Amino acid sequence: MDAQDFWVVIVIGFCFQAQILSSQNLTCNPNDVKALEDFTSTLKTVIHGWGSSFSSDCCKWEGITCNSSSSLGIGLNNSIDTFRVVKLELPSKRLAGNLSASLGTLDQLRTLNLSQNYLIGTLPTALFRLRNLELLDLSFNDFSGPIPFGIDLPSIKFLDISQNLLNGSLPGSICDHNSTQLRVLNVAANYFSGNLPPGFGNCTSLEDLDLSTNYLTGTDDGISKGLFRLPKLTQLSIQDNNLAGPLSEEIGNLVNLVRLDISRNGFSGTIPDVFYSLEKLDYFVAHSNRFGGQIPPSLSSSSTLSLLNLRNNSLQGSIALNCSAMISLTSLDLGSNKFDGPIPSNLPSCRHLSDVNLARNNFTGEMPESFKNFHSLSYLSLSNSSLSNISYVLQILQQCQNLTALVLTLNFRGEQFPADPTLHFEKLKVLVIANCRLTGVITQWLSTSSRLQLLDISWNQLEGIIPVWFGNFSNLFYLDISNNSLSGEIPRSITGLQCLIAGRISIEEPSPDFPLFMWMNVSGRGLHLQYNKVWSLRPTLDFSNNNLSGAIWPDFRKLRLLHVLDLNNNRLSGPIPSSLSEMVNLEILDLSHNELSGIIPPSLVDLSFLSKFSVADNELYGVIPTGGQFLTFSSSSFEGNSLCGYGASPCPSGEDGAPGTWYGKSSKDYTGVIAGVCFGFVFGIACFIGIDRYIWTF
Ligand SMILES: *[C@@H]1O[C@H](CO)[C@@H](O)[C@H](O)[C@H]1NC(C)=O
Ligand SMILES: *[C@@H]1O[C@H](CO)[C@@H](O)[C@H](O)[C@H]1NC(C)=O
Ligand SMILES: *[C@@H]1O[C@H](CO)[C@@H](O)[C@H](O)[C@H]1NC(C)=O
Ligand SMILES: *[C@@H]1O[C@H](CO)[C@@H](O)[C@H](O)[C@H]1NC(C)=O
Ligand SMILES: *[C@@H]1O[C@H](CO)[C@@H](O)[C@H](O)[C@H]1NC(C)=O
Ligand SMILES: *[C@@H]1O[C@H](CO)[C@@H](O)[C@H](O)[C@H]1NC(C)=O
Ligand SMILES: *[C@@H]1O[C@H](CO)[C@@H](O)[C@H](O)[C@H]1NC(C)=O
Ligand SMILES: *[C@@H]1O[C@H](CO)[C@@H](O)[C@H](O)[C@H]1NC(C)=O
Ligand SMILES: *[C@@H]1O[C@H](CO)[C@@H](O)[C@H](O)[C@H]1NC(C)=O
Ligand SMILES: *[C@@H]1O[C@H](CO)[C@@H](O)[C@H](O)[C@H]1NC(C)=O
Ligand SMILES: *[C@@H]1O[C@H](CO)[C@@H](O)[C@H](O)[C@H]1NC(C)=O
Ligand SMILES: *[C@@H]1O[C@H](CO)[C@@H](O)[C@H](O)[C@H]1NC(C)=O
């Protein structure tokens, strides 16, 4: 909303309040009307459908529900029956401003839903004393400050204040005043801190408790006195807090649990062997804690679990799941632990298991031959798993009829790229074999994977050319062949990649939450990127750090859906085609460290999403185009050329920048100019941010 809209809204707001005051025929209870009027007075926005052009009967206003006429209003002094407001529901109405305490006088209110607005300020205490309130949903706003003291909500069943900026400690007293009907309590994604109060133990009706993504602390004792005594709990979400210590065996008391998420805390010790009593547990996520020891037998033979995620702990021993018992298991993530022994060969007998992440463990031995019969397998990651013999591994896995995503990064060190012409991966959509130092050339069998959407074979030592048939991957939107020794021209067929020209990039998720990629900043410090979802990746062609030569095809312009084009550090020559400006979605264009000549086409200023750009270290000359995003690029984007103008040395006056007339190349001379340019410019923040480089890790 810009400033002008803002004032229009304010003015309309005032008019509309005046209308309420002049209304004659109120069938609403006057106190309720007054409360609603005060409610609108602290808002900065007008509520559509409230006011004069509609009925002045507030019961007919949008989002208001009143109780039936017969029951109330009789016996009041008013000559007209009055109706009481029992529901106020205005979610997703772009309401901005503070929440008035006046709502606390709507004493018949049973439902208040103001979720997904832009409300600010503290939560009014009066709201938390509404004795008839059953449902309170203030989630997805910008409320701040603490939960009011002295909550008295004896009728409350559903309370959701998640996704705000609330802080302070959680009131343990919430159920002390007869709030015993509370079934759902959600305070997720706020800034609550302090110990988990044992008082939750009085919320005996709680079925769904979500405390996730806060700064709550606590140890076994506090948690077990409270949470682990709630007999009706079916969902417990305490992930992403600072809870620590061992997980109490008392969690076995929660016999009705269906979903349990304790991930991203500091739980340590062994996982208690109490899962026999959790006979309804379907979903158990405990990743990113400090659990050690082995997977307890009751967990590895649960017949109800469909999802088990113990990634990023320190679990040891060999993996021994009882697949005859685990008949519901579909998703298993045991990556980043200290498991040893063989890769469990019995997994194919877990009948419904489709998503498996075993990456980054310390397995010994070969790929089990039994995986040939792993027909339910759809997603498999075995990155950094000490695997060898890539040909053998692929020969086995090609027989998994349903395999769609395969991640084998950091294995097979120094082996040859498989050359077996009989390999065949018809259904594969995602293939990642990065950072294996594979040698040799890219061979034909890969062309059978005609459904590939994502192919990453970066950080190997592949030689030879980029095969022409890469252009036939009609679903491919992400291709990373960077950091190899590929040579020759970029095949022109690449400019015909259908998905990047016109395709709708629709990606079926291979799995809910597994790491597909992990990158670390080249410097080894700072940013660490992890991508768990295919859709979170931008359409990309990364050919950087190879020996590619020849020209950049003007037909790259056809790849209108491409977001990242990285040709950095090759031996590409010839001009930069001005038609690249037609790649309207480009965010990153890196042509640095090549042998490109000519000028920077002025048309490139039309690339309005371009946030990173470099042509450093080429043989370019002339004037750097000005305008658009080019005003945000720093001198490092242009250095190592014979360029002048904005972002480099000033052009000599009257200069057209043609070769032979201007040769300033000392980058030291630029700095003063650049600093001046950057600081003087609105987008100054973007100055001096280079193009980040990441290496593979797992
Ligand atoms: C109040 O509204 C009703 C209809 O909704 C109408 O019949 C009645 O005349 C109105 N009374 C006044 C005082 O305007
Ligand atoms: C409140 O409204 C939102 C948006 O319509 C809805 O998603 C949410 O379920 C409602 N809250 C409750 C408790 O019904
Ligand atoms: C509204 O909220 C803002 C932001 O928290 C606060 O500074 C201001 O005092 C509040 N106004 C009222 C009237 O409560
Ligand atoms: C809550 O946030 C406010 C404003 O950011 C801050 O002043 C206050 O100290 C915080 N309270 C707690 C208990 O962290
Ligand atoms: C709790 O409810 C009972 C009756 O249901 C009532 O007698 C008692 O006073 C209430 N206690 C509080 C603290 O509201
Ligand atoms: C439960 O509530 C009662 C008062 O109703 C209180 O005395 C007791 O301490 C509470 N229990 C816990 C565990 O806080
Ligand atoms: C692994 O878990 C630790 C906490 O034990 C956490 O700090 C770290 O960020 C997690 N790593 C990843 C990649 O999730
Ligand atoms: C595995 O589970 C099945 C079925 O529950 C059971 O009969 C069998 O004894 C278990 N095997 C082991 C080794 O525990
Ligand atoms: C992996 O296992 C080998 C023995 O098989 C052992 O020597 C090595 O220390 C283990 N590595 C880690 C990181 O645990
Ligand atoms: C293979 O996938 C298809 C479709 O996704 C599914 O219907 C079939 O059950 C799967 N096969 C096995 C053995 O799970
Ligand atoms: C790899 O496995 C194949 C069997 O598919 C075998 O013939 C070959 O000798 C193995 N290579 C190595 C280096 O172990
Ligand atoms: C591979 O896994 C081992 C632990 O098994 C870990 O120490 C190492 O850092 C991982 N390698 C990379 C490059 O992430």
C-alpha cells in the first residue's frame, strides 16, 4: 500500500464511523455496537461491508454472527429486541492497526477469528477474560509483547496465536481456571522463551499442542510433569526450541499420539524404548538433536509409523529395522548419523517404503543386491556413504521400477563415468552424482532418462564434449555440469530445452523433507545452503569452470524461463549477443573469465530481475551501459576489460568507447568513482556484493 492509498483508507474509515453513529434502527445490542465501533476506531483500514450502504443492523455486517432473537433481548429496556454478537470472523481482510480492548465487552462472543491480517500492538487483556469464548484465532498477525496475565477463558476450546511476534514466557496457568475444554493450543513461531511451564498438565482435554519455533527451554523434568501427562494428546509439536536433556520415558504415556515432532532441539541420550505403547503413532520426527545409541527395538518394529526421521543425530550401530513389522513405513530418513555396518539389505521388504535417506553414515560394504527388488522405492539418497563401483550400483538400482530421484554425491571417488550402454533409467526425474571426481566422458545411457528435470554432475573430472542429446531433455529445468573439464562448443541444442522455453515447470515432490543438496561457501565459512525441495531451486544452467570454447549462441534468448545462466571461467569467445536481453527472467548472468570481445550490449539493461551480473576478465571494450539493474553492479563485475563509464573509469569526454581510442585498465583507478556511485545511489546496498561461489558438501 503506498502513501496515497493509506490516506484514502483513513478518510473512508472516518466517514464510515460517522455512519455508525447516525444509525437509528439498531437491532444489535447497543453495547455490542459500541464495542464494534471502538474496534474499527483503532484500525487503519476499513472493513468492507460494514457501514451505511449496508444495513445498519450490525448483525448483517460481514463477518458478524448474532444469536437468535428469541433467546435474548427480552426484558431489556430497549424497545427493540437486541441481538448479541456471538461470532466475529474477519480473517484475511488486510486489517491493519491495533486491536481494541473494547472487544472484551462482547461478553457473548464465542468465536473470534482475525487471523492473517496485519494487526499490531499488544494483546488486550480483556480479550483473555471472555467467559463464553470458545474459539480464538489471532494467528498470522504482527502482535507483540507478552500473553496477558490472568487468563480466564473457561469455555475456550481452540486457541491459536501462532505466527506473531509475541514474547515472554508461556503462562502455565492457562488451564488453572477451568479451561479444561481446551483441545487445540497453538503458539508456534513466536519469540516465547523461558521454561516450559508444568501447568500444561492441567489441560487434560488437549489434543493438539504446537509450541514449535520459539526459544523455549526446559529439561526432562519440566516437560514430563506437564506435557507427558496429557492423556488425549494426538499431536505434539515442540520442534525448533532449546529443549535439552534426555527424552523422558514418560512420553510413553501419550498413548493417543499420532504425530510427534521434537526436531531441532538439544535432546541427548538414547531414544527411550517406549514405542510399543504408542500404538497410534504415525509420524515421528526427531532430526537435528544429539541422540546417541541405537534405534530402540520398539521404534524399529513399529507397525503404525509411516514416517520416521532421525537425521542429523549421533545414532550408532547397524541399522536393523524389522520390515515384517513395519508395515506402514513409507518414509525413512536416517541420514547424517554414525551408523556403520552394511547398508541394510532388508529394506526392500518394508513393503510401502518409498523415500529413503541414508546419506552421510559410515557404512561398509557394497550396495545390497536385494535392492534390485526394491519396487516401492521412489527416492534414494546415499550421498557420502563410502560407496564404490558406480557401474554396479547403477546396474542394481536401474531395476527399481519406481525410482524417480537418486542422489549419490560424494562416493565412487575417482572412478570412471559408467559406460555400460545397457543402463536405463526411464522414470528418473532427479539425478545427482556430484563431487565424485568421476573421470571419462558423458556416455549415451544417460539419454535414456528422458524425464529428467534436474541433473547435477558437477565437481567431477569429466572430459569431452557436452552431448548434443542434452537438448532432448524436454523436462529439464536445472542442469549443473560445472567444475569439470568439459571442452568444445556448447551444443546449440541446449538453446532448445523445452522446459526453459515454454514448459510449465511442475514438479512433483519426490519426498517431504530430505536434503537433496548441501553447499558450503567456497571460503568454508559463512553461508551453508541446503535444499530439501526440488521446487526451491531456480531454473538454472551452470556450465562454469570447464574448458568450453566457441560462441554464446544468440538463440539462448529463447530460454525465457531461465533464472540462472553461469558460464564463468571457460574459453568462450566472440560477442555477447544482445538478444540475451530477451531472457526476461534472468536473475544471475555470469560470463566472467572468458575470452568474450566486443561491447556490452546496451539491451541488457532491460533485464529487470538481474541481481548478479559479471563480465569480469574478458576482452570487452566500450562504454558500460547505464540504467536499470546496471546501476547496482559494482566495479568487480566489469574489471579486467577495457571498459569505461559507470562502474569503471570515467570515459574520456567525447569518447565513443571504440577500440584503439581508450585503454584504461588499471582497476585501482576505479575505486574512488565506484564508491561515490554506490553511496550516492538508492540501491547502494547491492554494491560490492559479488557472485557467491559454493562447493558441494554432504
Ligand atoms: C427498523 O427497521 C425495520 C426493518 O428492518 C423497519 O420496519 C422499522 O421501521 C425500522 N425502525 C426505525 C425506527 O427506523
Ligand atoms: C480462521 O480463518 C482462517 C481463514 O479463513 C481459517 O483458515 C481458520 O481455520 C479459521 N480458524 C478457525 C479456528 O476456524
Ligand atoms: C498500537 O501498536 C503500536 C505498536 O505496538 C504501539 O506503539 C501503540 O502504542 C499502539 N496504540 C495503541 C492505541 O494501543
Ligand atoms: C519482548 O519484546 C520487547 C520489544 O521487543 C522487549 O522490550 C521486551 O524486553 C521483550 N520481553 C521479553 C521477556 O523478552
Ligand atoms: C470452575 O468451575 C466450577 C464449576 O464448574 C466452579 O464451581 C468453580 O468456581 C470454577 N473455578 C474457577 C477458578 O473458575
Ligand atoms: C492445576 O490447577 C490447580 C488450580 O486449579 C493448581 O493448584 C495446580 O497447581 C495446577 N497444576 C499444575 C501442574 O500446575
Ligand atoms: C544438525 O543438528 C545440529 C543440532 O544438533 C544443528 O545445529 C545443525 O544445524 C543441524 N544441521 C543441519 C544441516 O540441519
Ligand atoms: C519382526 O516382527 C514380526 C512381526 O511383528 C515378528 O514376528 C518377528 O519376531 C520380528 N522379528 C524380530 C527379529 O524381532
Ligand atoms: C568408520 O568406520 C571405520 C571402520 O569401519 C572406522 O575406522 C572409522 O573411524 C569410522 N569413521 C567414523 C567417522 O566414524
Ligand atoms: C509404483 O508407483 C506406482 C505409481 O506411482 C504405484 O501405483 C505403485 O504401487 C508403485 N509400485 C510399488 C511396488 O510400490
Ligand atoms: C564392479 O562391479 C562389476 C559387476 O557389475 C564387476 O564386474 C566389476 O569388476 C566391479 N569393479 C570393481 C572395480 O570392483
Ligand atoms: C562425509 O561424511 C563424513 C562423516 O561420515 C563427514 O565427516 C564429512 O565431512 C562428509 N564429507 C563432506 C564433504 O561433507
